[in-house]
Amino acid sequence: MIPRVYRLAATGAATAGLLIGGAATATAAAPPKPALTAQASTGVVNAWQEFRVSGKATDIAAGTTVTLQQKQGRKWVSLPASVSVNKSSAYSMRVKLGIKGKNALRVTGGGAVSPEFAVTVR
């Protein structure tokens, strides 16, 4: 006959194992979230002067197109500046802006949106 204390300890250990195993399964099932970073090669440019916007893509397939957006009023407007993510999960695009003042920009693509950054046009 097994003493009651040993039976409770064995039951507790089995229950803890099920709980830990269940938690690991729930955590592993969450799909990775796509993400983008973006930065300008300079913070101030003259009107229509070329600069670069580059960054990294996380959990976004190579070949996915990313597009530069500019905040105009309250709306984000896609600019005619887009490029594909390369095999190293990086991108770099040439950009020219003509709207003078501080321009709020971001990059979108592959279900992700980069944090906002600014470039001032003189």
C-alpha cells in the first residue's frame, strides 16, 4: 500500500507536467508578426534632391514589395517609390520629395507598417 503523501506528490507532478506542456504548445502556435524598420539617409534635403530610405524586414518574404507613404493632412498617401525586399531581408529605395517643410514618412508592405520618421525639405 502506497502512503497518501506519495500519491498526492505523484498526482501533483503529473498535473504540473500537463500544465507546462500545454503552455508551451499555446506559445509555439502563435505565428510571427511581420515588421519593418525604416530610416532616411539624411534628415534635411533641398526640394527634389535625391536621398535614400532603407530598412529591414522581419518575417516578410524576399520579393515582397514595400512602398513609401507620406502623411498629407490626416491621410497616408502612397508615393511612387517602391522596391522589393531582397534575400537578406533588407531594402533601399531612392526618393525625391517636393513638398517643403517637415514630411512625415513611413514604409508599408507585407502586412507591416514601419514607425513614422521625418525628412525636412527646404
